[in-house]
Amino acid sequence: MSVEEPGTLERAVEATLFAAEEPLSVDALAAHLGGLAATDVREALSLLEAHYRNRGIYLVERGGRWHFETAPDLAHLLRREKEQVRRLSRAATEVLAIIAYHEPVSRAEIESIRGVQTSAGTLDVLMEAGWIRPAGRREVPGRPVIYATTATFLDHFGLASRRDLPGIEELRAAGLLDPVDEAMEAALEGSGRFEPDEDDEAETD
């Protein structure tokens, strides 16, 4: 079954995404293209997604925003030989895992799950990487800041949404648990929660 060639609207969406400096949501695309109906933009994105499915680049949605990325099986061709892989400390790995699976959470809640204090530097590293963000304040005495993951986090780990976060058994079966990742395993198993709470909402100012 052949995929229909893009028409005028699809080509306009394609050009907009190609020129954009960051991923765009359906609403942002609709506004940029003159206030089009969101349903029309979604249909155009669906057609383009199918059109690029077997090509060298894919059109993907991460956290409700769309962008082009290299096909996974070709990504190695574009990596620089001296590429430096971001390495997280054990503490940062634990904190990132806790935030991803329990967000939004405060620093005190992270420390309660880990059983040890969490330095501000660890949170700073994750925020500098663009993987977590302040998501408001908890409406309790002291109104502590609560943290959540970002669209950049989803994009980096190839997730469409937090519902795609893997469970421990999936990580182990895929051979993705190295000595540092064991920190994440311990954090998740200790919490007794393995599925992200999509319905949790941050309390903002």
C-alpha cells in the first residue's frame, strides 16, 4: 500500500517544522499557518508521519510537540567520533528516576524515597541538562518547590510520553541496567511504584 504524497497543507506543515528551531505543538503550527483548524493540522501530521516512516528521517511526537529526527537505525552515521556521552552520577540517576516516575515531587519527597539527603547541585545538573524543571510549589507549610520532567527529557530518551517509561523488568531484559543504572532500579523498587502517574498535576502559584 503506497503512502499518499503530501499536498499543499502537508507541505506547509513540513516546511514549518523543518525551519523551526524547536519542536512545535499542533496549536503552535495551526497559529503559525494562519489560524488553521487543529484537526486539519493533525491530519496533515498524520499523513507526513506515514510519508516519512521508511525514510532516513522520521517525523515524531514527543510530549505533544512534533519534530524531525534521524531514523534510529541510521543515527550512528551522524555521531561524531569524539562525541562525549553525558554521564550521570549515581545520585543524579536516582533523582532523575524518582522524578520521572513520581512527578511532581519536592526535594523532601525525593529524599524520603532515596533515604538520603539530595544536594542542590544534583538538581542543578539535571536542570542544566534540560531534563527536569520547577513545576510550581506544593501547597503545604513552607510551600516547597516541586519538580517534573521536560519535553527534552522525553526526546532524549525517545519517549512519546511518560506512559512509555519502561518498567524494571523491561530494562533488565534489554540489558540496559549497568552499574550506574542499578541506582535507578533500587530507587524504583524501594518506592513500590513502577507506573507513571499521568493524572498527577503540579500545583502552581
